[in-house]
Amino acid sequence: MAKNEMTDVFEAGRDGGRAGLYAYRVRGLGRSAVVLWIGGRGDEADRVLALPEAGRCRVPVFTTVRQARTYASRRGWEPDTAEVDVLELQRVQHWLEDPVRRRVPAGVVLDAWNFFEDLARGLGEVHRLPRQSAVHDGAYEKLFAGECVAWTPAEQCAVLEVITAGVELWNSCPVIVKPRSSVVLDGGRTVPRGS
């Protein structure tokens, strides 16, 4: 999504369409970072902020929440809340190491599934996650209800497939580490800070 499109998303949200911006911390074994997450407005799906660069989208990642908020505010985007949700992805990765013998951390697996879908949408790479079927839907519903012990073998396999692909997507997606702060001027022109 181009910078002008991002500005349009947030402007439309201010008019009641509700496109919220949130800082979201992901703590994984391979990669940990703070990302910016955009709540969909109307019927639009949520997504992780990704910016086009050199022909593909890259996710801006930050070490601290403060860096993420500064980055957003210098573009005229205001996060909806000071609160920061955390995805403890390392718990999911630990479970993936031995899903047969380890108890499913249901709440974290549900959060991870949702995050991976939003990440894939932001990157424009939904094809990197398995195409979901009725089996996935049933597994998701049981996960949402905290009834993982009721998964059929096919449902457990579907969950493992989605979560494994999602972890791979997160660990391999192109990122921009602490991108340069810019100030957006009237007319949509962006000038690097300090210019």
C-alpha cells in the first residue's frame, strides 16, 4: 500500500469508518519486534502495516514501542491506545516442537493464527499460508472456545499446518528495521528528518 493510500486509510477512519492503528509486540525465538497493526474499517480485514519498497512489501519493525509510536506520529498517524498487546510466540514455537505431548497454549495459538493472517494480508502474501477449508474453520472454532482436546486428527493437522507456515512467514518476511523517520508535509511529499 502506498503512503498516500495509508494516509487515506487513517483519514477515512477519523470520519467514523474506524481504521485503528496499534503497536503490537511479537516475542519469538527467531525474531522479536514491535510492529504496527491496522484494524480494518467497515468490512475490511485487519492487517500488519507493510510498506512497498523495491517491488515488494516490507514490515517496519522496531525494538521499542516508543520507536514505533514516534515513527507513526511523524507520519501523522496516531495510535488508538497507549496499551500494547503482546504475542508470546515463543510459547507457540515451544508447543510446535512436540505438539503430541505438550498441552496446547490455546489463547496464544489463537492470537498467533490471527496475527499470521493479518501479517500475510499486510504483505500481500496470503498464498504463503495454507488455503483454509471447513476443517480449518472447525479447528479455529474449537480453538476459540478453548476446546482443543476435541480436535479431530484432521483438525489438529490443519492447525499445525497454519501455525507452522505462519511462524515461517514471520521469521522470513522482509522487514525494515527501525525505518528512518520522515515528516509528511502538505501535498503528500515526504521529507527525511534532518533534511
